[in-house]
Amino acid sequence: MTDIFRTLILPATVTPLAQEIAATLSPGGVGMWITGLSPTGSEPATHFISTGFIPPEFASMVPEQFWEQDETGAWVQTGSTPGDP
């Protein structure tokens, strides 16, 4: 199967558990969610991001949202899938 590109953003409070689960699922899961995000760009991070290719089995577990810009340039959610952990 072909890996799938995803950008995954998690609240900082659940990041350690997600890192452990990802590393347990695959050697490729080691090192995910190491880049912190915050509203100001300063510490502390409120969320962590990981982006890149993941196996389809992993991708099917996580919820997914689809967004598009409307005619005014505002971002609008156009769909989602719940994932199946």
C-alpha cells in the first residue's frame, strides 16, 4: 500500500501519549509531534504538529477535516471523516 500525506495537529496535553502510540505502531512513528505551535509563536506550545507520509493503517485511525477557501477568502470546513481508533 502507498503511504498517505497528512498534517496532524494535537493539543499539547495529549502529545506525549500520541508520540508513544505512534512509536509503538511503527519505527516511522518515532519523532512525530516535535514541533510546537502557539498563538503567539512563543513558548509554551499549546499544540504540536507533525506532517508527512504515514501508512494507510495509521491514517484510517485519525479524524480528518477538509477545508477550502470561499469566495471571500475565509476558510470553510467542507467535510470530515471521524477516524476509527
